[in-house]
Amino acid sequence: VTIFVGSVDGIYISNTLLLENDGWDGICVEAHPSFFEFLKSNRKSKCYSCAAGAEDRDSCDFYAYHRASYSSLNEHVALSKNSPVGEVNGVMNGKIQVPMRKLDSILEENNVQKIDLITIDVDGSEKRTLPGLTLNKWNPYILMLENSVVGHEYIDDYAKKYGYHTSKTLS
């Protein structure tokens, strides 16, 4: 099983579509409601419309950005933080409420036993997302984490805590 967190529409800037097309089973998680609708139609994987966070909640603040990137739970990195709520070219923009799920809950709900790959690209939400994933319970073979917003130190420390090591850093 592969877990894709921050899936956008499942095609645009997707680092996992090729894997799915090659037969890998997966679970996609996308918080942005507008992009989730595209994701459901673009991917074969099971899709969840929620923010990945530290707890299961009916709603949380989410800063939706109409261009996909930089939608975030983190108000300080969200490009929409000063934007009015509404639609831009038919895509939700601004501070909205979305459900939040722990990745642990999603994995348990799907009776996941083995994880080949987890990729998390949540544009600055990592400090709120990673506590909802008990990494040493799941032991994915490959862990791909974006560090461009929260920085190498936070991501490297998190990975090292669970015995993972940096293999490749893209700049």
C-alpha cells in the first residue's frame, strides 16, 4: 500500500500517479474540497477528503488556495490567509472548515498491514500532520517528506527519531 498525503487533483504535481498506473494500491488524502472532487475522478486509489492532523475532528481551520500549492493548516504559510473566502475560477479560496483525520485512523480503518511508501506534501502543515502518524507502528519502507516550508532540521529530526535517514534531497 502507498499513502499519498497532499494529493491535490491526483495529476498536477503528482509524484505518485505513475506508481498507481503501474499497479500500486494506494490511499490519497486531500484537504482542499475543490481539488478533492478532481482527485476522486482522476485516481483509482481510495480517496479521503480531510486534513491530515494530530487528531480526528469534525472540523478545523484550513486555508484553501485556488492554485493548489500552499493550501495549508498553517496560516503563516498559506497564500490564501489574506484572501476572502470564495471561488477563484471555480476553486475554493480562503479560510474554510474541513474535517481532520489522523493518518493512523485512516490506516487502521483500511486494515493496512504493510506500507511500501508514504509521501507527505502538506505545504507547511507537517508539524500538525506528523503527530497523527505513529511511524514506528507502520514502518513504511520509504518515507518521502517535503521540507521546503518547515525546513530540513524539523523533517530530519522527525525521520531520525524513527530510524529513517536522508537518502536524497532535492533543491
